Amino acid sequence: MTDQPGDFATDSEHRSCDRSALTLGLALLCLGLAAGAITALLLAPQSGKQLRRQLRRKYEDARDVVDDWSEQAGDWIERGSEWADKASDWADKAGSRVAPMGKAFRR
């Protein structure tokens, strides 16, 4: 049995796998924290009115946090896109400067 070059994951495939595993882990962590918080609230001795009020406040707080995270993620995506555009421009400029030297070496 021999290993073929296509049998191994490329670096980009490996990074993609790590990112999806990290995303899944963070999602499950948030889900577990939410389930634990709801369970703790439901098992705490309070009147129904107090419990509903507390649940509403916690829900609003959690929603605000998620909104903040989504805004930050949008900012990061925008910044990353700008960096990618700059890197692409830089690579194009470098390629156009190096192309004449490459032609000279091919001769």
C-alpha cells in the first residue's frame, strides 16, 4: 500500500477543519451555558411574575451581547476584506515588476 499525494489533506483543508471544529465547539459552549442558566432560573424558588421578569431581562441582556458580537464580527470581516484587497494589489504590483526579470531569465 502506497500513499498518493492526493491522500493527504492540504494545509487549507486542515485549517478549514480546525475552524469548523472551533465554531462548533463555541456554539455548543454557548448552548450549554444558556441551558444551564435557564435550568438554574427555573429551579430557583421565585414567584412566577419574578421569574418571568428575570427571564425577560436575561434574554434582553443576552440579545444585546449577541448583537455586539455580530457588530464586531462584521467589523472584523470588513477589515479582513480591506487587508485582502491591499494584499492583492500589492501582489499584482510585485508581479508586474518581476515579470520583466522572469522573461529575461527564460531567454
